[in-house]
Amino acid sequence: MPDGQLIEFDHVTKRFGAVAAVSDFSARVNPGVVTGFLGPNGAGKTTTLRMLVGLERPTIGTTKIGGKRFSELRDPARVIGAMLENPGFRARRTVERHLIAAAKANSIPLSRVGELISFVGLGDDVETRIAALSLGMRQRLSAATALLGDPGVLVLDEPANGLDPEGIRWMRTLIRGLADEGRTVLVSSHVLSEVEQTADAILVIASGKLKFAGTMEDLADPTAGPVVVDAADRSALSKALRGAGFEFEVLRSGLTVRGSDAATIGAVTAGAGVALTTLQQRGPTLEDVFLDLVNDRHVRPAKSVAGAAPAAVAPASASDADEPATHADDATAALFGTVEASERDEDSIAETVDRPTEPEGSEGSEDQPADEAEDDAGSSPADAADSDDANSAQDGTAAEPADTAEDASGAGDTADVDTAPREDARPLPGIAGLAAVASLFNTPATASAADDDADDAEGHVDAEQPSTDAIDDADADAADADSDDSDVTRVIEVIPAADAEPSASDVVADVPLAESESAGTLDETDPTDEFFDAFTGDPSSEDDDEQEPSSDEESEDDDLENAGSEGDDADGDEHDGDEPPHEQR
Ligand SMILES: Nc1ncnc2c1ncn2[C@@H]1O[C@H](COP(=O)(O)OP(=O)(O)OP(=O)(O)O)[C@@H](O)[C@H]1O
């Protein structure tokens, strides 16, 4: 079981020019609980989370995961996974290829790709281009990517966005399960009711400032609401309350007194000899409390609870902001930027990636086209068992992943999907019995060279593979390659990679979208593309069906490689130099 890690925000401020997106934000988020991160639109939630995962550098202050800054994490994908807004998906890339690229970039066994696809309920969309995915399906893909490294810390930014009710329930179950396993789970939302459903602890942020840190119970203190009191003789009751200095509203249900409690009101009215017909302490609605908090009408001191202890963290030094970005850049590069896959590599992987519905022995057939492999997977018993779910998914109704996985498990051919030796067998994230994805959590946190070799033998890509292979080996089809799909290392959606490499599978996968598909769903102004472009500094790399691929992919690669190390201060951040890149808004 991966260890949950303490998340610490230590007097974090982030300014974008004149805009203080986050101001002196300090909080702790503990493992083993779901911590809701609640705030209205523009409150600073996303910026805070992006700082945590190294996408933004605090102007002042520090963020740490298990006592380390993101930039200090040796293997960040195995420590923290994130679903953030605008995940930087490549619109023309397929579901499977996206996850393959993510796995490759992070030296994660490719067996996890198929497992996670099944786990998140995208088993029928392996070959679907991301452009053709619904928002909810993209959220599921985001979740799969975040879980790829089996991290002990999960950061989820508005994870319910776009999900249908079934998907929301699935997401809630996943979130709860991840926390129950001891992981640290920080979930942002601007919807109070959503946080209310899942969170144990809560941080409320508004205008970039922490407004509350505590438990849900603390937030909705039942004694903090009004007292409703009534009597047959309302006149006498009113007189008694006024005499005691209370103000009240007269409602049909009675007199509503704020700022006191039932015991006090009862004593006052008893002392005045008024016989009450109603004496009721009403708790405030969470909605009321939240609105009061964010509007500074109801300020509770942020206190240390399961998740948050702002007072317990030492003030951060302003000099933190001046720290060279080498650490962050190195870490980002390690996570996203150093894997360079050749065409041959990616082709091979595309064909041999484990699918939970495929017997282990069926993988690795180099002669088997990816499509055939997909067909085979689709005809497996588990898929047959899931045919109803599959149909519903095709109809736009997401299949219940848990059911799917359980069915797959029941089919008897999925629990052994990854029979490669593992050091231990970890349970699935939050949903007991999902044996089909058990191997997801089996990989040691640090892969040895021997492991890497083994991965390669299975069709996995060596993270150190020279990128020039892809260029040198490109055949004539490479001319059709989608330049946008070249970023095989831009894989974990929360942090676009610095490096990129065209691959043959890019070429293979770049068959034109069906008319309806391209016309209906491929959004050339997809914000994820803008996100990508903000990182690369190369707007010409937009996914664009109309756009001819660059004939000079090598130079594009150079651009992509350089992009990750270039400061990007287009937003006017106050710190300078090695600012990690971030999206433009
Ligand atoms: N890259 C940027 N450049 C300039 N301003 C930014 C940038 N990113 C965020 N901001 C600003 O910082 C503030 C906080 O934005 P942020 O996205 O963090 O809020 P949020 O709570 O996540 O909002 P939402 O719920 O709408 O996603 C906003 O005023 C936003 O416009």
C-alpha cells in the first residue's frame, strides 16, 4: 500500500501580476481522510493545487508533500497523482496511447494501462481519440492517468465535472476508497453539496485566502444557527426577548433569534413567565455557512483538524520564491520530459500493452496489429460479460467501472493479468474485489535497472531511449504524422512534459477522424490544447486536422525539449527566471 503523505502549504502566496490568486495560504492535509477544498469560482483552488504539483511556483512560501517539495521528489508520479483542469490531453491521441505515453514517461509498467482503462470504465474506448471523449470520459481518463503511478497522494480538481450521476457515484466511491486505504486525498470543488458528500475535513478558500479549516461538523456547528421560539402569547414573548436585549425576526413559524442558544432563550422566557409552544435550535445550512465564510460574514478561526493545521506550520521565507527552478525543472523533466520513445517502441507497446481481459500469454505478439489486439480484448469473456455496460458506454452512458472490473474478475481471466513477479500484492484503490486491477499497485516505488530490462523485454520502453530513433526510423508515413501527437512524454495531465517525440504509433493512430467525429467533437480551441501550447510556447503545435504536419519534426522536438526549461512569464508572475510554465487564461 503506498503511503499517504502529509501535504503542507506554508504561507503560500501566488501573484499573477497584480492578481493575488493565493494569499498567505497555510494548511495541512493529512493522509487517510478526504479533505475537501472548497471555494467559489476564482477563489484560488486550482492555483493552489498547481503549486503543489510544481506547475506554478509560489511567489512566496512553500508547498510540500511528505516533507519534500514537488521538485525534490525522485519519482513524483509514484508519490502524487492529480486530476487538474485543462489536463493537457492531446486531442488526437487515443485513450490507450495517452496512457501508454504516460506510463512510458514515468517508467511505469505498461500492464497498468489496460488495467486502468478497465478500472475507469473506458474499456470500450481504448482506440477512441481524446477529442471524441465526453467531458465525463475525459475525467475518467484523467483519473486513470493520476492513478497510473499508484501514488499515495491524490489531488483532484473538481473531479465530478462532467460526470453523469453514475460517474459521480463512481468517483465518490473511488475517492472514499483511496482515503480509506490511507492515501492523502485533496478534492477541490465549488459545489458545497459535492464536498459534503465526500469530505471528512474541509478547507474553505475565498479570494485566495484560507477562510476555514476543520471538519464538516465544525463547519456546520449545530449550535450556531438561530433559535426559533414561539408562544401563544406572542406579545408577551416579544416583550420578554426585547427586555433581555435580543433582536428577532417574526416569522410564521415563530420568532427567530440569532446569536443565542435555546437554553438561554428558554431561561429568559421562563423568567418572564411566558409559556412556550416552540423552542428549537436550528443548525445553519452548510450553504449558509459557506456563503457567510466566503463573504467574511462568518469567520471561524482556521484550526487544526484531521486535515488542516495552519497555525502549526512555520512562516515561509519570502526568499523561497527566488530559489532556482532547477529542482522543479529536474523533477518535471523526470516525470514528463525524459522519456523519448521511438516509433518502433511505441508500436510495440501499443500492440503488447496488457489488458485485463487478455490472458498474459496473449500479449507481446509483434505481428498482431493493435486493432486486432483490441478486437481480441473485446471478445474476451470479461468483455462479453460487460457487453451491457459496453453498450451503455457507447450510448454515452458510462459503464460502472466497479461492476465491469468485478465482472472481469469473475470471468477468471483478469486477476492474473499481470503475472510478472511483484514484490507485494496491493489492494485496489478503494473498491474491494477489483482483482482485475490488483497489479496496478504492485510495482515497487523504484524500479531497478533489471526491472527496466524486463519491461523492455515485455515491450516497455526504456525511459532513456534516445529520441533520435524516432526521427531516424520514421518511414514515409511519418509525413502524415500529426505534429501535435508528437508529445509522447506529455503524459501526466497535470504537468505537461518538456520533451516530445513523434512515434510510429502516432502515425498509425492518425487516421482521419470520421466526418461526424471531427466536425462534431474535435475542438480546435480545446482548452487542453491551449494548456499544452502554453507549456510548449509553440502555438503552431495545436491539434488541427487542417494543419499539415511539420516536415521538420526534429526541429519541433527541439522546440518541445526546450519548452520545458524555458521560463514562461507571459502571465506577469512576480517571480522571475525559472518559473514553471503554466497555462494562460
Ligand atoms: N495564469 C494565470 N494568469 C493570470 N491570472 C490567473 C492565472 N491563473 C489564475 N489566475 C487568477 O487567479 C485567480 C484564482 O484562479 P483559480 O483558477 O486558482 O481559482 P479557482 O478557485 O480554481 O476557480 P474555479 O473554481 O473557477 O476553477 C483568478 O482571479 C484567476 O483569474
